Amino acid sequence: MASETGPSRPKYQRIADDLKAAIESGQYSPGDRLPGESALAEQYGVASLTARQALKILRMEGLVETKRGAGARVIDFRPIRRHGIQRLARAQWGAGKSIWSADEERPVTIDVQVNTVAAPAHIARMLEVEDGDSVCARSRRFVLDGRPVMLASSYLRLGMVEGTAIMRIDTGDGGTYARLAEIGHAPAHFREEMRCRLPTAEEAERLEMPLERPVIKLCRTAFDADGCAVEVTEMTLDSAAYVLEYAFDA
């Protein structure tokens, strides 16, 4: 089998590696324009299509953005460092802070929709309600520095939260978890599952990202002290926008 790093490595991949190394070393700074397809083709002695494939890799990995007539420019965006454990601590939402603020100080725009929907089958199983039972669905799109970075949908038992601030666009300080605590169902335990896949066409459109770039899919279930699932949240993250960090004692 040919080596992935040897001479047989595709030319477009080797060009992409060189460009990534140049970006990482600071040779190209955020906002700088990379050499165009013609310049790269001449420099490496390849066809323009090969150079185009190299630039496509950088775009797919979230390192550059391409605009018609303007070439490829290095993206000026600092990834979000998502603190997988600290962000869910009661010391965070119990003190009236948002979960988001545990990860990021930059202001974020959140588009929120709250609806009553029939529970999808897998959500019904996780919340232990009947298929098709009505649940509260809170859908959000997070936009940071003008860039959509995450989609999230949370589902809660309607009988538990109907008439509470959880059914409003603005749930107040501490968010949904603080409101659950007020009605006697404070989250006491969380479980998160993570996987990666390519986005659907709708996800790519809403996140304004290429279809070839993977998304991170997270599913979080919050349980109260009695072990009852009180919320299920499904998240879709632009993989190029996040660093997932988990820090805990041995």
C-alpha cells in the first residue's frame, strides 16, 4: 500500500499541506489573499484544476473563504473553545449565567423559536413520553462574528414546562436549567453523545458552510435528581468553528 505521506500523495494534497503550513507559520495572516489557481499551477507545475482542488481543501477545513473574483483569503476567526464539563456545572447556570458564557466572551446572536410539536420517535423514547405526544421545542441558531456556528434544538415535556418562562423566547438569567430548578426539576446529571458526519443540505445552508465539511453532532440529555430525563438537546456544530475541551480530575 502506498504511503499517505510519500511521493505518491496526490499533488493537490501536497499543495494544500504547503499552504496550511504557511498559514500556521504566519506567512499568511488573517485577511491575506493566497496565490490564485494560475499562480499555484505555475509554481507547482500542475494543471489549474489541481490547484483548485488544493484551495478547495482549505475551504473545506475552514481555513479560507473564497469569493468570486476575489480569490481565497485566510479567514479571520478564532475557534470557540467549548468546555464540555465546566459549562454544565450548576455553579454556572445556578448563578444566572448562560452556558454560552462559559465557552466564549465574544457576544453571540441567538435566533430563537419556541413551538409545541409532536415528539419525534427518538425524542419520545428519551423523554419517556408516548410517540406523537406534544413537547416544547426550543430551536436556536448561534451566530458569532457574523458567522453561523451552531444549530440547537431542545425538547422538554410540555406538561412539565407549560406556563413557565421556558415557553418564552427569553427564559431569563441562567436559562432553561435555572427555570427547571425553580419548578423542582434541576438538572443533576448530564449525558452527551458525540459523532461526526457530513451536513444535510439544510444544515449546510443554515450554517453557511460547504457540504464537504463535516459537522459535529452532539446529543445531550439532562436528568433531574430522580433520574428523570427533563430535557434532550440536539446540536449541530460547524467542525471548523470549534475546539472541544474536556478537563477533569483523575
